[in-house]
Amino acid sequence: MQPSSLSRTLTEDTLHVLLGRYGGVGDLVGYEPVSQGLLNRGYRVTTTRGRYFLKHHLDGQSARARIECRHRVAALLGELGLPVVPVVPDADGRSVVVAADGRCFALHPWIEGGHRHGSELSLAQCAGLGTLLGRVHTRLTRAAPEAPCGTQASADPAATYETIGALLERVRARRRRDSFDELAEHRLTERRALLRRHARERPDAVQDRFCGWVHGDFHPLNLLYAPGGATARVVAILDWDRLDVQPRAEEAVRGAAIFFLRPGGTLDLRRVRAFARAYRGGAHATREELAAAVHRVWWERLNDFWMLRWRYERSDGRVDVQFPAAAALVVWWTAHYEKVRAAFCD
């Protein structure tokens, strides 16, 4: 975890009050925001008895019971041998404390480590990553409640056409267009043509037997590696906020598409193959399950414009930097569909 110079949104007085809700963590010495993770907010806190990570759960007090449930599941996963960061309970034994203004926080021990992109991993580490995710999925069946069944429909291209049209109107209406706007217009028109060409390949609703509990946000910023080179291991899986019931293998495909994405918008298929083979073994997943997941995630990416919606509908540019490679990947993946599928299923 690396601290940053983000402006503070937590006052020292509030932090003193929060720490007073815990027994035995010591008195506040200092704190600073942690920046890595676009959608998270947290603080490295130093006390007279050690260092901690204080996470601000943005869902608020109404989500307290759900957050605490996820903490309990994560704790059980830790007992089952997964590298999960425990929660420090408050004096009442609760894992979430609520500030006077209703904001929810959880305190964790500070874990030393660093984040690694897939390009920094050896093939053995890529395989280890796949094995780890497989273990997460299998052990969640023991730690989480019984997974509710239900069909999950794929994206409707008719709705996607409407989204593309609305976004194009917003892009073209901008008075001072920049290079990002030009790229966005190009990718939107390109994607519309791709979608028309492949509209008949919309996947059916996912089968219940492929679904189960998943981490929900498995990507490089949610894994901490111990210091070291080609043998460094994962010391912590972070951020269980999106724990959910989803098609399991789709998390593997989505994770690989983030870990092994190259800057130009292609995938490192050699590393993908090492990761996927190990995941299949760790999760006891079949090639059929992986093939279905590859197709559904490809279709999902073909129909997805969340980054552009953030920029043009919410005026939020935090994820703009991710758009060029992510948009290029959709085009490359479509052109190399069989090679990508083989990397996950061979």
C-alpha cells in the first residue's frame, strides 16, 4: 500500500474519536490518505502501538450489516488458509464503526507489500495467481452462505445502440474537443459497426451450475505481493466489498483481461494460458465453463461503455486513462477471438 498527497477528507478530531472506539490500538501519531484504487478511500494510520489501514466504506450506514457480513466471510476464508487481512474489532466486537456523521469505517492491520501488473509476473507466478483465484472460488463455497440461483441475461444490443447514440450526441456537442473526444467518437462508431456484425452472437443466459460466490473485483490493485522477484508471493487479497454470486469463471476471464492487458490493447496470451490452466485446476472448472465465460465477457466488453458514461454523463474523468487500452482490446479480442478462447481453454 502506498500513501499519497490526496487532500484529507477525514479530520484529526474525527480520527481520534474513531480510534477511541477500539481497545488496545494506541494513540494517534499520524495519518495520510492512500491513493491507489480509483474508487476507494482509505488512510494509513500510525499509532503508538503500530500501523493500520482505516477504510472508509462509501456505501454508508445503511450498508453496515452487509459490510459486516462480508467481513465475517473474509475471516472464515482466512481460517481456511487464504491471505486475507483481518478486521480489528471495536470494543463491542463490531467490525464496522460509524462516525457521528454516519460514515462507516473499518480498521485493519497495515500489510507491507506492493502491487504487480501481470507483465511483472513470471509464468510461474501467473500460474500461482490462477491457482489462488481457484482456491478463492472453491473455499467461498465453504465460507459464504448458500449461493442463490438465478439466471443472468447478457447485454441487449438494442439498448447498447441507444447508449452509443446518446454518447455520440454528447461527444459531438462539446465546444472544445480534445484528443480524447476524437478517440471516443472513433471507438463509438467502430463499436457500433462491430456490434451490428456480431449481433447474432449474443450469448444465452448463464447456466446456474456455472454460478457461485466470487471476490467480485479481482485485479492488480487488490493484491499485495511480498517484496522479491520472480518468487514473490501474494500476501494479501484486498477489498471484498463486491463479494457476490456471479458466473465464477467470468471473474477469471475478467481478471486476466486486466492483469495481462498490454498498453496497446492486446493480451499477453502466454501469461493468460499459464494463469487459465492453473485456475481450471484450482477451481475444478471445465473447458466448457471457461469457453462460455470467454464468450460472455467478450460480449460484455463489446456492449460496455461505463468509462465513457463516467466522463460524458457524470463529468468524472478518473478512469479516462484506462479507456484507450480497454477500447482497443475489444477490437483486438474480436479479431483474435479463437486465439483468446484457446488461451483460456487449451
